[in-house]
Amino acid sequence: MTEKKEKDKKIDIELDQNIAEGTYSNLAIINHSISEFIIDFVSLMPGAPKAKVKSRIILTPQHAKRLRDALAENINRFEKKNGEIKNLDQLQVPLNFGPTGEA
């Protein structure tokens, strides 16, 4: 009986080939309102005068908190297996980088 209950709880998730390839992002911009969190994933390329939002995800506050918890759990597992992820925050990436007109 328990096995049937477990089987009934499974969700069949389909992964489209285009989505499976993924999209590279090296910047996430997060905003929120009372009812939702908006995460814009951006790809910043050196020398490019403009960065483009590659994907936008909109979450309820409850799902945003679940995402935070799931990321924390997965980062902990990763670091146990591969060592600490170094935080390179001291490397400032200017959001307006690119040609400045100086010689």
C-alpha cells in the first residue's frame, strides 16, 4: 500500500531539448514585491557595451524561500565533496564596463 502512495506522489517532468542545453549566466538581479520575487539572469561579457537578460524567473515568496534552502543544501553537498567554494566578491565587475574612449 505504501509503495502505491509513493508512486502516486511522483511527478512526470518533461525536459525540452532547448531548455536542457541551458543558458549561461554570471549575474543574477533579484527584485521583489509583496507577492513575488523576480530573478533576472544576465550574461556579462567583457568589452561588450551592453548586457542582456537571458532569462527571467518569477516566484512566489514561498517558492523563493524553498529555492534558497535547496541552493544552500546543494552548495553544502558540493563543498563536502569538492572543497570550499571561494567567494571572489573582492573582484568588482563594473556594470558599465566596455570601451571608455580613453587611449
